[in-house]
Amino acid sequence: MEDRLKRIYVPMTETGFYILYCLQDEMHGYNIGKKVSEMTGGEITISPGTMYGTLSKMEKDGLIAFVREEEKRRLYRITELGREILTIEQKRIERLYKNSIGETYHG
């Protein structure tokens, strides 16, 4: 994997993480937005500009791939490179979580 891509995507924005996570299944932008909203109890909503800008960048960088068009909607799926980046980010988040519960703040 290119170090350049690692520097760009790790650490990942929360919206980028959720988009990549959702694309483990074939989806289009509208469905990703709905799923993210459901997963986060409505706390995170992804605007169309952010959604389609991120999808375009991730596709250009090879993290996701266009699969097909369905009713004028472009469906995408994560690539092997995207899985590598997602796994690195999941491990980073797990480490942050473990370290945060292992330490008690005495302020």
C-alpha cells in the first residue's frame, strides 16, 4: 500500500470511516446516508456534497470501485485497498478506546 494514501486516510474523518464501512456491501450514496444516520441514531448526517465528494475521491484513490448503475444511481463497493485502509483505521480506533478505558483521569 502506498504511504501517501495512508497519510491521506489515516486517521480518517468520521464520515469517511462510515462511508468506507458501509461499502462493505454494494450501495449508492443515498443508502449510505440512510445507514449512517440509522447507525448513529441520527447524530451523523452526511450532506450530499460531502457524500459525493468523498465517494469521488475514494474512487479516484482506488479505495472503492463503481459496480453498476441502478435507476440512475451509482453503486459502489470497497476494494482490497479500501479494506486495508479500513482495517488500519479500525485497529487505530480500538487502540484509542482500549487506552481510554484503561486509564483513569485524575484531574
